[in-house]
Amino acid sequence: MINEKKLIDYFRHMRHDWLNDVQLVKGYLSLGKYHEVDRVIDQIITKAKNESKLSNLQVPVLTTYIMTYNWLDHHLHLSFQVIGKNDFDISKHDRKMLQAIKKTLRQFDKNVLEYKDNRMFLTLDVSQKKPILIFDFTGEIENVKVIENWIHSSEMYGLVRFVEHYINETKANVVLELE
């Protein structure tokens, strides 16, 4: 059953995002910065294509979380892409991927400096039976050691396998494979 209040809130956020994009295009047009207009339009198209790919994965819980993440109060801005042809049914991994992504984003969100330009780019590689989650962070991490300790802790055992990671005060890359 559809919750009408949540649906209206969803439309409100979508409209806000679209108006921001349109205002950027309009502003660059008025300044005669046509290369910037092209760049913003390309970003809008890429974002729409990635949202479409994510929606077509048949992972509704994960899709909802990722597509609404930036609407809530976080110290990170999340962008994402989906790569691979999705030749495998990954719907059975919906909640497992959600847990892994939530836990990883939560660790970074808790350990970055507030009010800085903290960005997380999530790549969902669905080209294999076991999806790969790649987290690329840029921004300012307040406590690298806390995230390092979390990576080596047992919180994610049985959920994912850490394939590789790199982390310093301004950049991080964490690659996870679902188990």
C-alpha cells in the first residue's frame, strides 16, 4: 500500500532537485557559459541513466535508500553508478547490499569533518554473481584510524569480503564483495 504522505514528500524532493538543475542551466545560459550548460546537462543525463539502471536491478529497498540518501541530514553527498549488464539475478542480495552500504556510509558519515565538501561515489558492479561495491571518498576525514579499525573489525564478516582499501585524511577507496 502506498503511503500518500511519503509519496508527496518524495515528489517534493524530486521537484527541488530538478529545480536546482534547471536553475543551474538557466544561470549558465544567462552568463553565456555554454560549455557549463553542456556539462550540467550531461550530468543530469548521466544521473537519470544511473537511476534507471538502479531501478531496473529489482532491488527496491536498496534503490529507495540510495535514491533518497541525499534528502536526509548527512555529512556526505552520495553519487552513484551501476556498471555491468546485470546478467545475474541480484534481487536476493537486496537487503545484504543495503546493510553493507548503510554500514559503510555510516562509518564515513560519523568520521568526516562537518560542513566540508565530503563526497562519496558508490559504484555497484553487477557484472558478476556476487555484486561488488566500490566506495570512493573525497573530502576531509577527521579520524582515519577509526575507519581503519572498523574495516578490520568483525562487523562486516559474513556480509561482505573486503577486497581492498586505501584511506588517508582526504581520500579513501573501499572495495567490498558480497558473500
